[in-house]
Amino acid sequence: MLYNGYIGRICRLLKRYLRAAIQGDAALHLMLINQRLPKDFMQSRACIGARGAYSAYRADQGGTQMGIILGIDVGGSTTKIVGLTPGGELISTMTVRAYDQITSLYGALGHYINANKFSLSDVERILVTGVGSSYLSGDIYGIPTQRIEEFSAIARGGLALAGLDEAVVVSMGTGTAFIHAHGKDYSHIGGSGVGGGTIVGLGKKLTGASDHESLCALAERGSLSHVDLTIGDISKNDIEKLGSEITAANFANVKDSATDCDLALGVVNMVLQTILTLAVFACKNSSVKKVILTGALTGLRELLPMIELFKTLYPVEFIVPENAAFATAVGAALHSID
């Protein structure tokens, strides 16, 4: 195939690519392929052959092929990547932010390989999921690449991280998804547009803070007594088992003195209450009473105290497993092992 003037540059860059690969400079040879070469060259025999040459070189030098499996969750605002051993053990995790999904995906891949001192030849397979995976076509850098349906990845990853065989798995991302997971089977219960995107969008309008981290920092200094209406505000007595501190209505008691910190906490509180309440509803009329919380919002400091409150109200067990934010990426990768 001719590349209309690219052929000379391709030859020169291919030499640099091979040299970078042999020297183990993953970040450089990823940059050469992704940033400098025509897109069709990325899938060409020359590119794949270069990777094969590097593999042969490593084998000749006594290197081993590690057979790493990468799971990548390309979300609306972040890309999460995990590496698994052939036996399914988690190697490490990483999150990358970018303005578009493709940039985020390739950035995550390059950063992850470089940070872990891997090479492309160490990677046996890449499994991609999330809304941004729809923008991909073909293999990535000649590595076998498979696209996994997102709900399946959420279900598989949630159960694996929690060590359960059946549960309602909640993915708390930009929006929120509720999945009934049982072994390798799953069903999508439903979803909500209330999620991390709500915190950022509504929080920005109310406080002027433009990103998730700034809003969370404000919320840590806020007070709900200046924002929400509670049972104690409207009744002298508890209502059945609802104590005086229980929220009666979000943002129904905003004081003139309410600060940006109070408003930010009000938004975070409303979003988390909505998600946990919907999770309880998802368990109604079902024998499943375990809920696995996953996704980026599991890192909010307000979540665990709210779970403790919900335990006093409903017969549902909420579980936040280790590495919960990476459950969908883990679930994608596990499809290659099972």
C-alpha cells in the first residue's frame, strides 16, 4: 500500500519505533505510532511486524512474555485501566482524564505501560468497555482487542471484587446503572441520570466550582442544616422509624446564610441519597439483599456515613469493595480469563 508521501517518513519512524521498543521505551514508541504515523499504518503489517520483531528480540535476550490482560473502561470523563495476570490477579490500576475518549484511552494505555515498566509485547489482550469504546475499531497497536458490553463488565467486576455470586451491582459514574448479577448472568434493572455528572453540573451552577475535586473540597466544610429540611424540622416526634435527622426534602430549607460549602454538600448528599434509595428499591420484591457499590463516587467521604444511616432504615447490606472505582475495567478484563 502507498501512503502518498508518507513512505519515507514511515521508514524513518519505523526505525525509531524499533529502537525505542528494543530500549524498552514504551512511552516513546506509543507516541510515535499514535501521534506521528497515518492511522491506517497503525493496523498495517509493518506495525504488527515491528511488534513481532520486538517480541523476538526480547525472547532472544532471555525476556519472557508476561501475558498481561488489560481491561479499559472508557467513560464519559475519565478512562480507567487495570492489568491482570493470566491467573486473574490484579497488577495495578490507573485513571486518566482527557477531553475526548480516544485521547483518554491511548493516554491511559501509554501511561500504564510506562508506569509499570511493561512493553507492548507483554500485553496479550486488551478488553475495552464503556461508552467511549464505541469510537474504536480494530485492534490497538496490533494487540488483540475485544469490546465488552458495559453492563456485563459492571456485573462481572462487581461480583469479583466483592467475592459474591449474586447481588445488585450499582455503577456510580457520570450517571448510575443498576444491574442484577448472578454468576456470569446479569440483567439491567434500570438506571438514573443522577450521578457524578449531576454533582459537577449542578454544583458548578450553585458554587462556581468547575471540577469534581473542588466541589468535594467545598462539601467537606459544609453543613446540611443550612440546606435540607429534616424530619425534626417538621415534626415533634419521629415518624415510625424515621429519626429527626432524616432528610424530609433536599434543598427545602436553604438559609440566606448558606455558603458555597453548604450548597456543595447539599448536592453531594442529594445525589448519594438518591442512588442508595434507588438501590433499595431495586432489591424490593427480590430475595437479593446485597448491594455492591462501584464507580468513581465510591471515593466520596460522605458515602460511608450515609451507608451506616441506611443500614438502620432498610434490610439491605451495602458493600464497597477494594478498588470499587475500577470494577467495570476489572469486569471487562475477566471476560478474557473466563
